[in-house]
Amino acid sequence: MKASNSFPFAFAVLTWAIGTSIAAANEPLWTDEDRLENRDLVCLGTVTSVEKISRIDAENDLYLAEIEIAEMKKGPKTLVGSKVNVYYEFSSSGLNKRCPAYAKLPRKEKRTFYLHNLTEEIKRALRLEQVKAPALFLKMDSDVRKEKGPPSATLGSPASFGPVIECALGQLELLDLDTGQKAAPIAQGEPKQEPHLDVYLDFGADAQNRSFPMLVSQFLYAVRATNWDVSADELEAALRTNGTPPRVRVLAKPQDSLPVTYWFRTRAGNLGTLQVLGFGTKPPEEVGIRYRLLKTKQ
């Protein structure tokens, strides 16, 4: 496979023997803004082909993909329209059980890729010393993101809220606040189990009803509030002008004094208010919530 540009793209979370394993453990939890700041090149592109190149060691294989770049979000704009080579690592067993998870590159679907420069140390780890041109590598699955469209809070000044959405989450059910979609991380009939981190990343989940029960989140940035009827301007000032709010792990438990209200920002950048209304009293305990997102002036 030959690319029209000499920028190869590579991945190597070997926990590398290069001293990055501690940092890598926290990186799946980063916001898109954190990832943009800490990667060398960020682009929107489509995977056009994938092939296995070699065996790195007993547990890891090296793959080469070709990505056609549609948009540059960080890096030289001259790469738009070109195809780049992408080296990345995957389990030789075919099972994605590592944390951070191996990158998955679906074909024919646009994704945002957050890339590092391919250093000489990484070349040696991947046995790519023969690569002489400037190159890049993909580090982990959370460096590949689905496109959700423009965040509602970045297109203009917030004008008003959208409709109030009420829903109930069953045990282990996931909720994406940006789209309103719900999903269960396990198939019907399988034993109940907590989802792996990459399940949240793949679905874009913001909250989940855990089996304890309690409403939890891996990626929601929020502040506890008393005012559900906050104005758009006040919410904007609290969550954007004053900086990124803290990441909240446990939103509510049955023993809490409910309802509980939060002002939040999703990983995609949308702002809104969320209220935990209550938990069911009989198994399986559902949790009732309502939320709304800011709209923007078009």
C-alpha cells in the first residue's frame, strides 16, 4: 500500500518500555480539549485500507492503515486531501482487553484522529527504524473519536434551552446526553457486568445507572447546583467563562436527598442542566432523570 503523502501514522502503546505507562492510564479520561493540546497533529479523516504488517512480540501485531484527510484541526493545512500511512498496534489474539484499549479503525467512516510524532524510540519499539520520513503514531483507542457535529455551545452565544428530556435508565444502561440515545453495554441473557472503559468511549456515554444502584459518569464535567431554572447566560459563565468544571464520578445514590441538580458540560462541548429525580424501589432499580441542552443562535 502506497500513500500519496510521506506522513506515516503509527500507534504503539506497548506501555512502551519508554516510560509512558503512568501517563497512558489517565489519558482515556481526557476531554477533547486536553487531547488537542497534548497531541502533535489532529485531523478528520477516513480509513480507506488496512493490512497486517508484522508481529511485534508475543502479544502485539503491527498494522498499517491508509487515511484520507478531510480536515486539519491541528497541524499543516497542506495535508488536507492527501492520504497518509498509519501504523498502529493490535492484539495478536484479536481480543481488545488491554487498558488503555487498542485503537479500532473502522473503514469508510469519518473519525477524528489525535496523533503524536513518531520518535526514534517508538520506531525502535515498533521495529520501524527503516522509516526515514517524518512520521506520526496513534497511541490508543481514545485517540480515535466519532464526529458528532458542531457542539451547541460553540456555534454562537447561547440563546435559550432546548426541550426538557425525561427518561429512566435501567441497570447498567448508558446515556449519551449529546444525542439522547441510550444503550445497554451487555447483550440480553448475559451475566450482568460493568462495562469496560472503551464501551463508554465507543458509545459516547455521559452517564450510567450502575448495578448498586447509583447514577455515575466517566466523562461528565459538572457542578452541583440548586437552580434548575438557570439562565443561559449564567450557565455559560459558570461552565465556560470560568473554566472547565471538575469531572464528576458519582452523580446520585438512592440514599441522597433527591432531586439533585447539576450544571454540566459533555466531552463534545455541549452545556446543559441535569436533574436526578429518583430511584425505583423494586429491582431492577431504574433511575429517573431530566435534562436539557443549550441551543445557540444560528
